[in-house]
Amino acid sequence: MSATSTLLVFTNCPDPASADALAAALVELRLAACVNVLAPCRSLYRWQGKVEQASEVPLLIKTTAGRYAAVEAEIRARHPYELPEIVAVPIEAGLPAYLQWVQDETRPD
């Protein structure tokens, strides 16, 4: 994967305030071109041997492979969870002008 490949990164935050703060930081730092802050959802998961439930706010982060390490580091630094979900998937196809916009907006100043 090249550094200019476009990625969609997923994470979940425990509440709207932390989701909004993380999304704003990622865009302001040019680590993401866009972050969609979705409606809260209910997550069920196994944690430390127990099945847990939580309300979470999903984030869809549009960035590039070249910026992924910095995105991951920023999420880890700002996220309140001990082990945040951070999953990146490559975007195989998309509107060329949109993918170029992601490239342009995530270039460091």
C-alpha cells in the first residue's frame, strides 16, 4: 500500500463530547480530511473475561496510509479507553475527486 492510499479508520468513543473533541483534533491537525461522528450505538463485547455492554459513538475517519501512524498515535493519546478500537481499511475505489481531496487535506502544512 502506498503512502497516498486512502484509508477509512474506525474508532468508538464513550460519549459525544470525547467523540467531538477527537474528531476536531484529527481534522485540525490535518491527520484526517473528514471525520463522521455517528449516532450513539450499543456495543456488546467481551472484556477481561466478562461480556459487557456500552453506549458508544462511532467515528469514521478519512485519511491516508501515510498519515495512519500519526492518526493512531493521536487516538491513543486522546482516547479515554485503555484499549481503544482502531481499525483501518483501505478504500479500493471511490470518486477520484473525493479521494484527491482527502490527499490534499491531509498533507502536512
